[in-house]
Amino acid sequence: MKLEELAGQCGEWLRGTGPESDIVISSRFRLARNLAQFPFIRRCGEQDRSAIERTICDRVGAVEEWSKLAYVDVARLPPVDRQFLVERQLISRELSEGEGPRGVAIDPQEKFSVMINEEDHLRIQVMHSGLDLQNAWDQINRIDDMIDERVTYAFHERLGYLTACPTNVGTGLRVSVMLHLPALVMTQQIERVFRSLQKINLAVRGLYGEGSQPRGDFYQISNQITLGRSESQLIEQVGKVVPMLIEYERRAREFLVRDNQKDLHDKVSRAYGILCTAQTISSAETMDLLSSVRMGVNLGLIEDIEIPTINRLFIHTQPAHLQKLRGGELDTADRNIERAQYLQRHLRKGNRGGAQQKN
Amino acid sequence: MKCQKCEKPATFHITELTDPAGPLELHLCEDCAKTYLTQGAVEEPGPAMIGGALGKQVQVGQTAEELARLDQKVCPVCGISYYEFRQAGRLGCPHDYICFEPELEPLIVSIHGQSKHSGKVPRRGAARTDRQTDLIRLRREMKEAVEREEYEKASQLRDQIRNIETEY
Ligand SMILES: [Zn+2]
Ligand SMILES: [Zn+2]
């Protein structure tokens, strides 16, 4: 598979479809698994790592479902390509920056990927657009069964699936939902909402945080605990709070529209204006502004742009994506210029250079 | 205040809302904060939690003497010491859950609030994996034999390994 081909697409998790997709960006599942006959990665030498990679590829490779996947040898990938896969969330930063033989099998539709020799021998992950927990679980469960038929997982009668870090032992399952919550951030309710989540064992993380402030108002909710609760209990636990968060966000948006219409419209319009006219712009600023525009589109304050377009801009303006799309390496200053030009081309297209806004 | 991961001054103060381990405060310099936050961006509240839980374990219980003794405990299969686990937050092999059980148990309870798995089981059930564990040990012993230039022993071990491997 050519990564350049992926670069032009959007990727499943930013497709912008699926239930509640104005607020819920994606549903992600991850399973941590290890082969019983090898040490965990920390105690693996080059030879062990190669043997793990070979064992998995040989045994599972024969399955039809697996043969459709593109296998990428991450150890041999140039840094910009590794970064590209991180930006697309097909691999983790840990795999990208790890060492020794390691790789990832990628579904061409980008709905799932299987990382080999990350923190655990196997990290299976499934990403669906929108709020789609049950289907995402069914899919990852099937992939897990398929692999389980061909290898022997490290498993303990009392502790469940054994993992390199005791924080993942048990089900090895992380259920995550990524939400876009700009109105809760604007109305300064976000902290309070998250404090209530921590009381019920859920973890909250910002996306693409480059400082203490998460960028783009994206937040990921996931289960903290992996042991002692079944997969369906974990899914239910995360699934239960999502409608609540959606409701809070919608109420905050309604409040902004009702009581702060002028300020809101001003913020959205300015964001749109800067994105359409800037000559040089950082990734962080782009994400913040796109976030406002995204909310503006969802509230009907900006017409002529579709949510999938904005989602695509979120990912295409990331550093490695810009360079893949441009077809060459760019330093930070050049990237900021390239990013501004890219935004102009894609935002002005279709509305002839001017932001047509509803009054 | 100094960064917890390097010598630079800490300018980022991050609170991880981990439960039941409780809120975990991190004080990091800009570079380390960047790495830390982008690492977590994909998923993983884990790495922060293990640090917090391990820290608590040390605070609550053991005297320095007990801890020093504990640190020297070594897994007979993969050769990791408890000290190495405590430093890295990562275990060396599946057998560690058995040989470090008394030490890991309170840690696991403080992370998960429970100590018994509920949910999916592999197709073969909870069958014992002693043979697989033997493989891990034998491969390590072979590597060590080669390093000590004990080639005869290494080749015996290799035959043993091959015999087991063909069973799977
Ligand atoms: Zn630092
Ligand atoms: Zn071990």
C-alpha cells in the first residue's frame, strides 16, 4: 500500500458520519494481547521481536480476512511516514518511536489496524465514525477470535489476559469515544463535567494536546479499569455517559445561540475569516479555529461548507500529512505557509473567495 | 520546581484524573509535557496510573530494607528483577504475574479496585501454558550460554527448544 494514497483520503474516524456525528467524532476499541511463548516486549531482544512478528504474520497471514490488510514494516519506515500513521491514529506514538522489528497491519478502509510489538505483542484497534459502540465491539471481538484460533494468548485463570503493564490486565480492553465539545469549553463547564466523570472510573484526555490546553476541543472518554468488569460492562459504562455529554454540549450550544448569539457568530466568523486569509498559520491555531468553524457549521451559522470537509482539514493540516500531500519535506516555517495555502484552497473553493454567511 | 522527567524547570502542571488511584499530579517542562501529552493523545491513561500506583505502594508499605530485599527478587523465566519492573512500570513475561504475585496483588487492587477477571476467555479456556513458559526460559538460557561461549550447552538447549516448538 502506498501511504500517499491514504494521504488523500480522510480515514474512517474523521469521516464525519454515523450516529450523533456532529458531536461524537469516533468510537474506538483497543485490545492488548500477548503470545504465551514469548517474554513481554521489554525483555525481548531483536530475535524475539522478529520471531513474534513472523509467528503472527505466518499463522494469521493465511486467513482471508488478514490477507486483505496492508502490512507496514514500521521499523523501516522513514520518520515522516511514521508520523503520518500516528496522525491518522493507525499506529500509536509508542509504536512509531519504538525500536526493533515492529509493524502494523492496516485495513484498507482504515476501520481497524493490528500493531505488532508495541507495548504488548498485539494491539488490535477498531475505529468507527460516530457513536457506534456495539458494531465496533463486534468487529474487534471477531478479529480477536480469528487471531486466537491460530496463536496461544498469555492468559491467567484469575487475572485474565496478561499484559506488559498491570493497568491493562484482565480484558485488555480500552473503550474510547472521542467527542467535539466546543460549547462546553466556551461556557467553561468542561472542567466540572470531567470532574464528575472521574468519580465513575472514566479517563478523559484531550486530543493533540501540545500544552496544558487540549487543541481543537476534542476530548476522549475511556474506561480506566480493565480488570473485574466484563467487556459488555465496560462498553455500557462508557456508553452510558456519552448521551449525557451530548446533551450537555447541545444545551451549551443552545445557550450560546440564545443568549450570546452576537459573540458566538463573531467568534465563528472571525475563525473562518482567518482560516480563509492567513498567510502563515500553526497547527495549533488551525485546530482551534477549525473547531469554532465546525461548531458554526453545525449550528447553521456558516453555509457552503460540509462537516466532512472540515474533518478532512483537521487531519490534512497536520505536519506529516501536509508533507505527504505536498510530496516533500518542509520545515516548521514552510509548513505554516503551506498550511495557510492549503486552507485557502480548500475553504474558498466553491464560494468564490468569500465567506457567504447566513445572517 | 524541577521537571519530574528531566532537569529543566517544570512549567506544565497536569492533573490526571485517575480513579481509584486518585488524581495524579505531574510537573513537567515544556518538552516533556509535549511528549507526555501527545503520547496520551492516542489513548492510554495507563502509563500515568502505573507510576501513581507504584509510588503509593512505596509510600504506604515497605521500609527501605524490605524494599531493597523485594527489589532483588528475580523472575526465573525472563530474568527481570522487581526493581527493574518498579523502574520501568512494565513486566518482563507472563510468569511475572505468578512469581511476583504477593507484590503485584496490592498494586493491581489499587489500580483496578478488584483482582478477578470477568469477561472473555480464550477459545482453549484457561489451559495451563507451562510449555510456553518453558520456551521463554530455555531461549533465555540459550542466549546466556552463547554469551558465555558454552556452545555445547547452547546446542542442547536449542534442541530442547526445537522439540517444544514443533508441538505448536
Ligand atoms: Zn523535562
Ligand atoms: Zn518473567
